[in-house]
Amino acid sequence: MRLKISHLTKYTYDAPVHYALQQVRLTPKTRAGQSVINWETTIEGGQKELEFNDQNNNHVFLVSIEHGSTEISIHCEGEVETSNNDGVIGKHGGYAPLWFFMRVTPLTTPGKHLRRLLKDLGEDFVSDIPRLHALSQKIAEEVSYQSGATHSETLIEEALEARQGVCQDHAHIFIAAARHMDYPARYVSGYLMMDDRIDQDASHAWAEVYIDSIGWVGFDVSNGISPDERYIRVATGLDYKDAAPISGMRIGDSGETMSVSLQVQQQ
């Protein structure tokens, strides 16, 4: 399947900004299940300062804002050919060793709610894949998808207590649970072509777990499946902060408004 992406992120400030620097992780790579046909990123109101691959092998570029500007936009557009591997990415690569993905982060710190969820899940599974799919289903039952219910700093225990969240929360809970069960696990940000719409409000997120006999395998709790040809992987990391599409800092106390325009469609 050939997917076409158009992703525009615009930041508007209520006062001129003298300095700001953003890390942009919005460039997919050719990997298992996907081949990048073309991809272009254009900047208005700023400029690229540096490009590199980070510790998770994500392609990152740094963008600075023009001095005194009140607006900056980042537009990504391209085509990616995808295939259905039933979520299987395969062998481990990149710079970080597997044990790195067992690390607990502030966003994925387990507590009483996660331990209760795992106790309720039980141990009666014939192998890793049924166990992890059951975990995904259990999380979806415990935390209903509710747009706007949480934010980028929401902890897994907060989402579990509130019993609602978004794809980021589902991925974080799944990652924390998998690590607690001794699986290396990581966060994935990317794109999903939806069956009922082209225009979307945000990119998507899911999780991947490393299984000794298979390698990395993806699990999308929010949709109850392993990623298929409708998905494009863009960035990975220990949690959202490692794989955030755009993150950064600025000097000054100007107010910021962000707007996103995203289209994902079959070409």
C-alpha cells in the first residue's frame, strides 16, 4: 500500500520570540514493512541548524526560529510504501542495547494500579504473543480512549486511576507492564491511515516489545491490533519524550499556540 502524508505544525506566539530551538523527529526511514519513496520537510519562519541520528536511530533535525518572529511552521510531506508484517519488525538494530529498553522512566513508573492490572491479567498463557495481546485488551478495557483526557506529561498511574486516556497513555501503560514482565519495550510515534477519514488532529502512537524468538513486535492498544500496512513508523524511544514529533525550548515569556493539520491517505 502506498500512503501519502501531509503534516503541518504551526506555532504562533503573542510576542516576538528572540530565541527558540526545536528537535524535530518527523522523518520516517526505510525499515521492515515500509519503504520511503520520497519525503520533504520545509520550514517557514525558521531554519534547519543541524541533522543527526539519535541514540534510538531516529532522524532528528534542529530548527531555530527567526529572531523576532511570531510564527514558525514545519511542513512534512511524502509517500511511503507499506506492507503487512503483522506488527513484526524483527531483529534489534540501532545504537542502544536491548537492556536499555528495560529502563523505567518517570512517565512509565509502575505503581499499585499497574500491579493490580497485571495481577488480574494472570499467568495462564501458552506463549508470549497471546499473553501480550491479552495485556493489550486488558489495558483497553481498563482505560477507555477519550480525546483530550490527558496530556503529554500524564503518568501511567494517573491514567489508570482516571480510567481514560489517549494512545500515548495506552502505549505507556503497555510498555510499563511489558517491562515489569521482563520484556524490553519501547514507544513508537508515527502515522495511521484511518478507514473513515483523511484529515486527523494528531499523529499516532503505539508500543513495541522484544520477544526472543521473533524480535520486535508492535501492539496498538487503542485499536486492539498489531500494526499492519496502514501504519508508518517514524520514531522510537523509551517513552513519548524520546519519540515526540517536535520538542524544544524558547527564551522569553511569550504565549504559544500550536495548530496541527494532518492528512493520511492511500495514494
